[in-house]
Amino acid sequence: MLFCFFRTPHAMDEEDIVVFLKSRNVQEEDLQRLKDDKIDSSVINIMTDEELEKYLNSFGDRLALRAFCHQIMAGPSTSGAMEKTTVLQRLRDKLRRKHKDHGNGDGLSNKQVGNKHAAKESRRFEIGWLHFQMGEFHQVKTKNGGGTRHLTCQKNVKIEELMKTGKELFFPHGLSPKGHAEKFIFEIRDFSQNIVSPECTVCQLYDQTKLRMLRLYICTTEIHTICPQRDPSSDSSYDFHPDEQTLEKLSKDSILSDQPIESVASSSRNDCLPPGPSEQAANVRESQYVKIRRVMVIKDLLEIFMDCKVLNLALRMEFANEKALDDDGVSRDVYTAFWEEFLEHCEGEDERVPRLRPDYSEREWQAIGRIWVKGYMDHGLIPVRLSPAFILACSHGVTAVDEELLMSSFMKYLSAGERSAVEKALLGNMDENDDEELLDLFSRMGSHHLPPKENMHAVIQIMAHKVILQESKFIIDCFSSSITSVQLNLPTKQSIVELYESKKPTNKKVACMIQTSKEFLNQQEQMAFNYLQRYVKNAAPRKLETFLRFCTGSTVMCKDKIDLTFNALSGLSRRPVAHTCAAVLELPYTYNSYPEFRTEFDNVLSGDCFAMDIL
């Protein structure tokens, strides 16, 4: 007799469950309890988690077991068969479409292939804001009301309609951080800043540019920067004003020929007029934007000031290849750089006097005089190392220079050793070493023997007059044609002396300039503030001037205060940051000691700290 044994589905479930749980290293006593209580897949699916926890302590085992039982109850290979059917159906559909496409003559199916946006009625695009400033367009950042906006419009929308949208975005209710919309001329340009026709549509621009994402710019130009059209016959002072394309061409030509780049625009602003006579303040001045090469500052600035009309312009300057917009800080640095380099070619020590040069004619010396006037009138900036006796002679004539100011300038003109010898000679208590020093000085001045003691004072006074005034008489005459215009501001010798005293920086003056916007400082900020005060009070004269120029753009006192703010920079990124236009100094408060602070600040001031690389 043959016996056949068949396993029931219930027995199959139990065995499958046991094998599955053994694969997860479940203990034998837990498996035995499941068998004893006849727990199979159908029971597990209706058990709660608390009930199943009596048999399996691990939460992961319980979840895995429930998933395994769901597969058993669903039946073998049901999900796999469905998935295979779906994949096969996709392949059949793809082959059917491919076969149909090959059957068409043009090789195209009814469905659009390739750029899926081509069949859409709307297109996405980006729009930004460019503002004309400093002779070129600059993108306005988000924090200033600009930024890049992402929009969607119909393909057949014209550019003139997008102009309205751009105005609403960047000039809500007709206002923006740059001013009211009525003060600007609007136009739309593409990604390469070419003007786009108002009649052009978005679809046409996509076809022309072949871009995946179209980018447009709302471009604004202040109305006062556009030169008004005037009739030359009705105005004898008519000047040619080039249009924008001409300016662009001239700028490119200037770059190729390595000449300073200039771009000129008219302005009717009178809020930037320099302090001066009331009749000058009533005049309306034009604005002129100029670009200066730092390494050629003397040459570039002289070319600009060759024309006497520059004194009536509102100059806005920038250094070539440096990121800075002029809000007086750049202009102060330009004048300071000019005088620093110019005085290196002058005679003298603490105070200097210009000397005739074969490469400078009357026009160059007159231009330098205009630079002195312009710096003083616009920014209150004067070169304090240029002899005040020389400036008094330029503004009020040689006869206005008295003996006191003449001898004071002459003593500062001399070196320390020569000054000591002259002082002893005037007092009549010279020794042998002083005689040799004094004889060297007289020989350099053109006299090869010492005068008698009773004539010493008169001879030294004549020597001072010769050195300070006579040898530079031609330069004084050239300067006077411009400097006489400030006589109302500097009517007397005492006013010029007081001007020099007010402009000369001292440790105490500069230390008092440094102020914090916070009423109360924390411990770290107070420590950094104390380090800075100590550094300024102990700085040598030349280092003090460098520090002042680092903060304000000038080596003389042109600002009332230096605003101090703090940051948490540390490591290699730690350094002080100055904004010369507003005279703001950002100082890290993470210094551990004064020697550490002094070393890092010295390294900053001794490096190329005047190059402007922050907007």
C-alpha cells in the first residue's frame, strides 16, 4: 500500500514563517511558542502590535514578519507579474511609436519631439535692473530694490508690455531706492545689453537668441545725466557733448591707447557744490566722471585739470581696475595719491616747495594749482607738507609773506641737522661741527663762505626768501591764477596758518575722531576699542597719516569722525575693513592681546591697503 503525504496551506505558512524568522536569528523558544499557539500568516495579519510583542520582542522583527505575511497572503509572484506586464507594455508602445515614425515621410510623429516648451503658449524668462552710473550700467542688487525676478508670460507678449511689468516690479507705486520713476529714462536691453525693440515678442527673442532661459534688463538712466540739446548760436559757451555710443567708442579707444578713460555727463544738481562764494553756490554745475590709473595718477589728473572749466564741474572719480563707487571717498584718495607722489619731486623735508622741471610748462603748473583749489573746495583737502609760505604767496602775493612765516617754513624745509646748525647760528653759540654743517648748507645755497656773526640773521633771512619764494616765483605766478579764487575763504595769513593747523593730524585728534555707534560695548568690543585707541595714540607721524588715509581716504583731517563697528572675523579672514566714503572702520573683536592687534594692523597698513576692492 502506497501512502502519500500532503502539507496543508496552514502547515506551509507555519514552516515558511519559522524559516523566515530563523533567518533573522529569532530564538528557538519564541519560535516554539508561535507553533504551540498556532500563529500563522492569517492570524498575524489580524493581531495588534501589543499582542505580537508577546512572541517577538524586537520591533524590527515584528515589522518584517508582517510584511512577509502580506506577501504570502497576496499570493506568489502577483506583484512581480504586474510589474513585468507594465514594463512589457511600455516596450510595446515605444516600438509601436518608433515604427509609426519611420513610416512617416518627414520622420516626425504627431507628438512634439525635442523642446517640450515649443508647443506651450507661455514661456518663462528672467528680468533684472541695470542703472547707468559712473559712465556705464551697473546691476542693482536685491537689497537695493533690484535682483533677478523669474516670471512667466504668453509667447506673443511684446517687449513694451514687459516694460510696464518691470516698472511695477522695481518701481512699486512709482518709487524705488534710486528715486521716483519720473526722474529716469527707461529702456529694455537683452543679456548682452543691446537695446530690444518694443515691438519684438518673447517668442521672437527666443528664436533669435536660442537661449534656454531668456534674460532681460530694465535699464534706467537719470534724466539729468542726459545732455540737453542746445542751440550753439544762442549760447556762446556751447560745448560739444558726445552721445552714449560716442562715449563708448572713445572709452574703448582710450583703453587701447593706454590713456585715461573719461566719460562726461551733464548734471543739474547743485547739492554737491563746494563751499565757496555765494555767487558760486548759486551756479548749476555739470558732473564729469573720470577714471584714473593709480600708477599714472599725476599724468591722468593733470590731463583732466588742463581745462580751467573743470573747477566748475562736480567731479566723480574712480580708479581703473578697482571696485569702488565715488561718494567722496574715492576722490579724496585720488587727490591724496596725487599729492603724495607730487611732493616726492619737491625740495625740502617736513615742508616742501616745488621746483621748476623741464617737462612742466606753464599749463602743467596752472593745472596743479587747480588741483589744489579743487581738492580744498570740494573736500577740504590740502597737502600740509606744501609750504604755507608758498601758498600765501600764491593767494595774496609774495609781499604778504612776513618774516615769521618765512623763517618758520624755511626751518621746516631744512633737515634736522641743518635746522640745528641754523638755530645755533641765529643764537650765536656755534661750535666747530656746526660751522661745517652750516658751511655745507651755504655752499648748497650758492655761497661758499660764512658771513660775519653780526650779519648772520640777515643773510639767513635772504637765503630763506631765495629758497622759498624767489626760486619758485614762476610757479607761484602759475598757481596764483587759480588760488586767488579762494581769497574769500582764506582772506589773511592767519586764516591760512589756522587752516594748516586744523588739517594736520595729531595722535590726540585722530583718537578723538574714533567713535562707536553703540552706547554700551561688551567686554570683547571694549577690549578691541582700547587696542585701537592705544595703537593710534602711539603711532608715529607717518603711520598715523597712513591710518587716517586707510579710514578716510586722506592723510589730513577731512572728516569729523570715524565710525567704528565690530565684527567676529577670526583666523585667516580676520582683518580691519575701511569704507572711506562714510569713514567707517569695521574692526574684529577677536584679538587676544595688544601685540597681536598691533602686528596685524601694521601688516595691513604696510601692504597695498589703499586699493579699493569692496563695493
